[in-house]
Amino acid sequence: MGKPVPQCPIRLGEPCTLCSPGATGPQDCGLVWLVMDDPDLRERLAELRRERAAATTAA
């Protein structure tokens, strides 16, 4: 079995591609930090996650 691939918490359903310079994964990604630090962006991400979960459940 191979090494697990971390998933990007921002680009739902996509693997972490280390798109932020200096990041080693989602845990120290500047983009993740910016989104999670902004209440409006964090809420919008939560909405997208709920929509995705509902669509997955319905399918």
C-alpha cells in the first residue's frame, strides 16, 4: 500500500499539490491559513462542503 496523499481542504476533492511556496502540505499552506482565518471565506468553504456532501449522499 502506498503513502497516503493529503487532500487539499480548499480545492475539494483534489490532492494537495503544494501550490503555496514553502508548504509541505495543507498543515502549513498559506492559502489554507488565509481561508480559515477569514470568517466569510471559512463560512463559504463550509457551504461548499455541505453542498458537496449533500450531492454525494443524493447520488
